[in-house]
Amino acid sequence: MVKIGNINLGEFPLLLAPMEDVSDPPFRAVCKQYGADLMYTEFISSEGLIRNAAKSIQKLDIYDYERPIGIQIFGGEEDAMVESTRIVEQANPDLIDINYGCPVNKVVCKMAGAGILQDIPKMVRLTQQVVNATNLPVTVKTRLGWDEETKNIVEVAERLQDIGIQALSIHGRTRKQMYKGDAQWELIAKVKENPRIHIPIFGNGDIDSPQKALEYKNKYGVDGIMIGRAAIGSPWIFNQVKAFLFNGEILEEPSIEEKITIIRTHLQKSIEWKGNALGILEMRPHYSNYLKGLPNIKPYRLKLVTTNDIDELHSILEDILNEYVGVEV
């Protein structure tokens, strides 16, 4: 069994990766429904939290049905990270995760996210401060290194474990790679094989099918897998992976009836969380992902992203259901 602190995650947990503008409570709700074992919030700015920024504060929203769940924070200043850790604790998550992996410039330029991979001693100091500031388990998500010349993840894993983190998720790319090229799971395996390492090691990057999940589990020996982009529009991937890993069973793609039910659930959760106007607006990017592969879906999709009326949205979804019943994607 894989455990983070006292949190039992089962035999081989599947984690939903924290994704900006994706991993909000409505999306997490459907991922949990379809088998995610551990989820994280979108990453939250430590500076935003200590300044009481509305967007950052709202990202602290978590619900009991999501548990176990971690709140992920990022930042480059020790004082801000410590203070934000104390704020996060009040939201009562199961763990706190630190983002050392985000590669976007607006984060990196502040020596936060993957930016801190340029200064490992600072990464260690900052992590130590967060660990000391909370009684909750602290975990980290990071990358292999800053670039090809600094793929020092084995050393980084040892140093972070030594100061008290209780699990490590590794995206198998450098910051310089962004999301290009193949993830290098061989280096993730080296961390897991290191006899000094005793905390759970989760691999992340390029897992987009149950077959690949099983292959990488067996080949690289990680304790669990973190799935990100492959879950967008396909939250059922978690159950598909589990069925294949544990029973050798291939679960078919959900029917159009089930997909429409999932979309309705996601939409309802979005409205409950953000209110009608914002809830409808923030749901729009998801329709194309849920409905991809359906022939001639564009006119329906256009209607979905141009109406602000809840009843009309449900009517359009009903039309899609009637049009595509029995259509295989």
C-alpha cells in the first residue's frame, strides 16, 4: 500500500495533476467520480494568498467528497510561502504540495515554479520552511532539472526527502523542454531505484492510455502515476487505467449518453461553484474536449459556447444526445 503520512492511497494510486484553469472543483468532481485516487487544486500563488487576492482565495475551495486532496502553492519568497502555508492549513486539506514544475515565463521569472530549479539550495531552504510551518504532510511536484545540463533530480529527491517531504511527483521533462519531446521516465526510475529513497515517487508525463500506464508501471517501478492532459475531456481515463492494471480489462469509451451525463454534472458543479454567469463561461473550453471525435459536431459546439442560458444549454445537449445515439467515435 502507498501512503503519504497517514493517508492510505491503495496499491498503485492514480493522481490528477494540478493544471492551471483546469483542475478546479467542478473538473475534480468528475475525475473523482471516475476513479482519481488523489487530486490537487490548481496551483495557488503564495503572494496572492497573503494579499488576500480573490482569485487565489477561491482556489482554496475544497470539498469532503474530494478527499484525499492536496492544495498546491507556488512562490519564490520564503516568508510568503510560510505565511501562505498557514493560510492553506485553515482550509483543512489532507496535504500541501509545492509546485517546482510550472515552466511558464510569468512564474519562472519570479524564481517560482520550475524557475527555482536554477537554485537548488534555495529550493531546499524554501521547502524546509514550509515543512516546518505545518503539521500536514508536504509533497513536491517538480521536473528533471532546468535543462539538459542540469538534470539533477536524483540529488534533488534525496535533499528534499532529507528535510521532510513525504512524496515526490516528477514530470519527466526539463523546464527547457516545456511540454515538447518525450518525457524521460528513465530518470524517474533512477530516483525510485535509489536505495536512499523511501518516500513514494510518482511519475508524470505522456500517460495517455491504460496500456501505456501498465507498461510504465512495470518498466519504471514508480509507486503511482500522475495523469494530467489526458484527463481533459476524458476524466474516465482513471477507471480505464485501473481496470486494465488490476484486471486486464479494457473498458470501452463511454457512450454518448454517459458523456452527456458527465457534461451535465460538470456544468452543474461549475454553476454551483461560480454562479450562473461565470460557471457557464468557464465550462465553455471543456465542450470541445468532451465531444471530440463526433462527426460534424462543430455547429452544436458553437451553440454551446455562445449561449448564456442554462435551459438552452441543456436543450442543446439533448439535441446532441438524440443526434449521436449509436454513433461510435
